[in-house]
Amino acid sequence: MSEQYRIGELAKKAKVTRRTIHYYISKGLLPPAEGAGVGSYYSDEHLNRILLIKKLQDKYLPLEKIKEIITQLSLNEVIEHLDTVEEEQDDFIQNKYLIAHSLKQPQIEFQSLEDSTEYIKILLGSGVELHYPKKLEVERPGLIKSLVSYAKKMIKEE
């Protein structure tokens, strides 16, 4: 069973201020406390997420990018990758961010010299890129999403 912390205990254990915890909650980086008022409490999930946020900040990632990454992670993934962030490059975290970011805003658009068809390039991570004709977004929107999802699973299984 998960530990329960009052905000002061959580702040001390995570080595952040109460204000920082409230800020993270207001920005959507952390879920709100369980309960309400004086009976509210925080869990190990809050603690682990704060620790991961701090480690990602140490890698100079801005909070907006951290939010994109951390909100996609389950508690088990947060715990699993809390230690690996210290390594030179955490491919899992990088892939989560790149895939999410690429779905929202493709990285590079360019034109093929052969037939003047406009292409989109999505960086999937681990050196993998997906190139597709821009018209596919209109003609078969589910295809791109499926391909990125499948690639995400494959990269995760590496």
C-alpha cells in the first residue's frame, strides 16, 4: 500500500517547497491531493512524479516539455525510469516526448524534387524517422496515427 503524506511531509521528502507542489498541481504536472481541506493527503505517486520532474529539470528540460512527457507516463513507468534519467540519454523518455511532439507538430516539412509532393517527417526516436506524403493526413488520417502507435510499441520493446 502507498504511503500517505501531508503536504509538509511530501515537501520535505521531495526536497521542494509546499509552494512548488501547489504550482506543479496548478500547471497539471501533478494530480491534486486526495481528500479535501485538513484531511487531504499525497501519495508515493506524487513523490515519485516530483522526483522525476526534478531530474528532468536537471537535464534542462522546460516545465512545458516535462508536462508533455510526465502526463503520458503511468506510475510504474515513472518508477521504472526515475533511475534511468541519470544515464546519458533516457531513450524511453526521449521517445515519449518525440512521439507526442511529432503528433502535434511535425518536425520538418520538405518537398521531393522528383514529383513536388510535400512530405512530413516525424522523428520517432532511436534514430527512426517516419516520412509520409502530406496528403495522407486528409486521405487516411488513421493510418499515420496507427503507424506512430505501432512504432512507439516497437521502440518501447527494444
